[in-house]
Amino acid sequence: VEDAGASFVSAGIVGSAWIRIATDVEPYTDVRVRQALNLALDVETIAQSLVSTAAHRLASIHPDARSMGFDPELAPYAYDPDRARALLAEAGLDDGIDAVLETTTAAPQAVAEAMIAQWAEVGIRVSLQTSDYAAFNATWADPAAPALRFATWSPLYDPHTLLSLVFAGDGYLSRYGNAEADRLIAAAGVEPDTETRAALYRELARVLHEDAAAVFLWNLVATYGVVPAASQWEPRGDEYVLPLG
């Protein structure tokens, strides 16, 4: 890009990466196991090394302040493999667990392999299953599909679609259940006041974080090559490039 006289631009978009955890099968019904999955990963290092220097570990599905419900006071899970091992032991899983992580063919394999290697260090033995998009998207709610799936979602200016589909107990793509989360998702979905709605989503983010409803990873990043003639152009949070000149 630079050899062609253009500049390289990397910018965070309003989207996030996370690993869906199906809580309808053992051992993921136990919050301690779900928390161990989060604590066992050095997400910040993986993001910075293998994704982008503009990617950072998240505490929830919300990538930044542009996403309604983002809470800057909510801290991401720490990288704490010792605590992850202790939680597995408390859950009666001293010998660890065996799991499958499903990804799409477009997902960065090096990222998945790095996470699998770190999980193995605490006794979470994960094998990788790669599916094409059609198969991946057809099996979100399939109880026979892997409980762990590496997913991304954008844009997340308004999180309702993702929350109602994937995290609500009756969501079309859901394998997660939490009565308090259901209450907050339903309330926020019909709340007309913007500030009140944002506060409901912040409360929901804390519920999902504490319940380890997913393995929260990083904000999505888009990269561009920008020619001098378009030097005033700025990337959009939804990653769209609109030819309006």
C-alpha cells in the first residue's frame, strides 16, 4: 500500500469478537467453567500480536462508547491461569475438560490456535472444527453443534439484534439462559428514552460479564489503503465505504 503512494489506516469499528458458550450442556452450565474459559486467555496479547494494535480486550459485547450500553467502568477479565485452574477444581473438574471450538473458514486460524494453546495450559483441551459460512450459520441453536463458537458481530451501535437473537433465552440463535438477562433485554427493547435504555444495557453488560455468558475477546478493526486524493476521508464505524464524492 505504502509503495503505491497510499497511506495505511487501521481503525476500530463498532463491532466485537467473542466466543459463544452454550449453557444448555455440561460442563458449561457451571458459571465457574465459563469464567475459567475467560481467565485462561491472555486476550490482550493475542489481540495486539495477531489481530491489530488497535484491538483491545473487552469486558462485554460492546466495543467502545459508540455502542449503546458501553460501560467504561466495567473491567475485562484478567489473564489469570492459576485462578482458572482453581475454578475448574472447584467445579469438580480437576482433570480438565475436552471441548470443541467451531470457527468459519474465514476466521484467522492463528488466533484460534493461540487460544487453544492457552486453554490447554489450564487443562481445557480444545479441538478446532472449521465450517463454511452456510453450515456455521445454520447450527447456532443446534444442540448437537459445538458449545463453543468463535463469532464476530457488527455494527453494534444498537445491540438489540445481537442480544435478542443470541443472548435472550428465547432467541432464534440462542443456547443461553439467564432470567435477569432476559428481563433486561426485554425492558431495553421497548424503552423509548435513550438514556434509560442505555442504562439498562449497562446493567445487562454487568450481568452477562459476571455470568461469563461468553468469552469476551476484542473490538473489531478494519484496515484501509488511502490515496492522497482521499486524504480527508475518515473510516466509518460500520465499515461501509460510500462513493459519495
